[in-house]
Amino acid sequence: RLGAISGLDLVTELQARGDRTPIILLTGFGDQDVDAEAMRRGASDYLVKGDLRPLALQRAIAYAMGRARLAEALVDGELLARYAS
């Protein structure tokens, strides 16, 4: 836990603030329900600390950054299309 809130709550709070920074949750548990919930709330990825390997972390970061760039490009494209109309 992160003080008074959980990682899931942190993801929800950041999303509510409009923060588009990719979030990779690190947890001590390998719970598929928590994994699915983290992704539903907007996390880019979810990694288990006990199973963490450098290549997995590197891949998670690269994919999260790539998805964030794509999402930003889509938002920018939608805004451009709205203003062009």
C-alpha cells in the first residue's frame, strides 16, 4: 500500500485528474482479478515484484510509453479534426 491508498486507488485518482502519464503498478501479489482491475482503471501494466525480471520491466516501460504516445497522437488528431470542421 501507498500510505492511506492502494495502487488501484492511485491509478483511479490520477486518471480522474486527467494525468496521462503511463502507470505500471508493482505489487507483491499475483492476483489476476487485481491485474484486470488495474488495467480497467487505466494502468498501463501490472508487474509482480517477486517475479520481476529486468527484461519484463524494460518491455513494460517500452510498451507503456508506446501506448501513451499513440493515445496522445489520437487525442491530438481528434482535436485537429474538430477544429478543422
